[in-house]
Amino acid sequence: MGSMEHYDIIIIGLGPAGATFARLVPDKYHILAIDAKGEADQYRKPCGGLLAPDAQKTIAEMGFHITKDLLVDPQIFSVHTIDFSSKLERHYQRAYVNLDRHAFDMWCIAQMPDRIDRSMDSRVIRIDWQDGNYIIHYRTRSGQTVTASARYIVGADGANSLVRRSLYPTHKMRTYLSIQEWYPHQASHPFYASIFDPEVSDCYSWAMYKDDCFIFGGAYPQAGARERFDRQKKKLRDYGFVLDRPIKREACLVLRPERVADIVTGKHGAYLIGEAAGWISPSSLEGISYALISARELARHFPDMPSYRRLKLKLFGKLLKVPFLYQPTLRRLIMQSGLQSIKVKT
Ligand SMILES: Cc1cc2nc3c(=O)[nH]c(=O)nc-3n(C[C@H](O)[C@H](O)[C@H](O)COP(=O)(O)OP(=O)(O)OC[C@H]3O[C@@H](n4cnc5c(N)ncnc54)[C@H](O)[C@@H]3O)c2cc1C
């Protein structure tokens, strides 16, 4: 094994899943955590940064709380739903907490115990298996390639997980390209919006406000994703959206499981948590609660593999909801009925 450092566990990826696992796993383990994000702030995970009630509940159950410096303005309690196929619009009550996603990620990392070795601004580039250990090769900010070994690895490296692709090279999961643009703040009545337009995407687009910015984004089939995004922007002009001169455009892959069996949680001492495993809501693309819950479950049972029963049930419930949101006739019937909609003064 030469002079490479040996660990009990190497955690790859410190988003909400990896950082929460690191925070909760018993302290008897010698751990290295590696993340491509820099302390110096360059990479930011493209995200809506809306903390859904299930994520809030999980944070409460874990005995944690968040501080006001993670919040952004404004906190909005309804979502404006626009359905292009039926031309219907409705408002629904929502109880999201509007977060600065990058600040939340850095807060999750800051909660990790000091005893955990960490290598930030470092990207894992290869995973080998040798004599009962995983050999992890990662490139540091200075361009140096470093190697470390571990009995166990935890892949918390998000939608495009290298750990998942290494463990399950033939496993396919439905994947979209998510694109977001940021614009200078533009409305006197800030709002959240969900936009369903089957002509552009079989998933959805969204809009929201964060401090001085208006964000428009969506998840699009990867073929022609950029053209679809631009087409959606053009079509939204009729609804009064002004989507000119963005100050930032960002994109990343986002998974959307079609069945519970799409989830892969690892094998042979390698574990997957968060979106790396495929844990994300197929109805809303809400993933933070899944990241937190899967991390907590693994930390509780480690090194045994948890059953993830509660999370599978939650995912199953969201899969049942999908046709009511995405099947145009069912969506039209529900929106027409006004079920659970609220009247919002504009
Ligand atoms: C545009 C968009 C909007 C979204 N909006 C919301 C929302 O409002 N609310 C919500 O709950 N969910 C939302 N989601 C989903 C949510 O962002 C993810 O499901 C969630 O971040 C998953 O957490 P995670 O810790 O599993 O992975 P991630 O948050 O993706 O973290 C993965 C980490 O791994 C690191 N990493 C990746 N590869 C490597 C590597 N090779 N080496 C080292 N490090 C690596 C990355 O730097 C990153 O820090 C959104 C997703 C997208 C794409």
C-alpha cells in the first residue's frame, strides 16, 4: 500500500448528504471527506434552495436548527402554477423556507466534527479496488494527484455520481439537464411559479426570487435542452415574464427516478446516499430531504446497509403523485376543480 494514508471511510461529496453523514457517523471511524467545492467559493450547486417541510422536519428530528444567515428574501407561501396545455393558472399554498443554497452547503460542512480529515477543492477522478480496500485517486486544487485508501467509501457525489457509475456501470436512470438563469430583481410582487408545458418538457420549469435576483429555471430532456429552455422563456413572455439579460446561467444534471427499483444504495463496502443513489422526488425534484434522510439512515446503521423503508415509501408516494401533476388531462381536471387552490390577491 506504500505511503498512502489509510482510512476507515472515505466520503466523496459534501453536499447535504455527505456532510450530514459525516456529522452523524459514530466517532470511532477514521474518516477522509473529499469535495470538489472550494472553501474559496467558486463552485455553487445549481439549486432552487427551497427547504421543503420534510427537510425541515428531518432537521428538527436530528435536533439541528438553522440560523438566519442561511435565509434569503423573500419568504413566500404560495406557488403560482401555470399549465400551458389547459391555459389554466392556480395558486397553491406552500411552506418552503427560501435558502441561500451555497450558504446552506457551507453550513452543513461547518457542522462536521474537526476530527474528520477533509480535502476541499479536490475532485475524485478514479476508484480502484485492491486487497479488500478502495483506492481513491483525487486531484487537488494545485493539480496534484493524491491517493488514499479505505475499507469503506460513501458516494454522496450527487446526480452525476462517479461512485455510482463505477459501482453500477450499466445502471441507467432517467436524467434531465437542469438550467437556471439569474436576472436582476424585477417585480413588486415576488412569487414562486411552477410551469408545466409538455411541448417543451415532460418535467417542469420554475421561477423564484432570492434577495436581489429573479431566477428562472427548469429540467429538460437532455436532447436539445438548451433550445427547450430558450423556447420556454419565449413562451413565458405572454405571461408577463421578462427574461432578458441574465447575469448568470448555470446547468447541471438532475435525476428523476421512474420506480423505487431505480435507487441503488451500494454494495461491497461502498454506499450511495442522496442524489448519488437516485434519491430525489420525481414529482417536484425536491432532493434535500432525501439527502438528509438517507445520510441519517446510513449513519445509524453503518456499516450495515439500512433498509431505507421510510424513504422508499416516501418515494413511492411521490411516484403515485406524478400522473396527477404531469398527465395533461388529469392535471387539467385537478386545476379546473380548484382542489386545494387558494385565491391570491395580485
Ligand atoms: C436546478 C435544481 C434546483 C433544485 N432545487 C431544489 C430545491 O429547491 N429544493 C430541494 O430540496 N432540492 C432541489 N434540487 C435537488 C437538490 O439540489 C439535490 O437533490 C440535492 O442537492 C442532493 O444533495 P446531495 O448531497 O445528494 O448532492 P449534491 O448537493 O449534488 O452534492 C454533491 C457534492 O459532491 C461533490 N462532488 C461531485 N462529484 C465529485 C467528485 N468527483 N469528487 C469530489 N466531490 C464531488 C460536489 O461538489 C457536491 O458538493 C434541485 C436540483 C436542481 C438541479
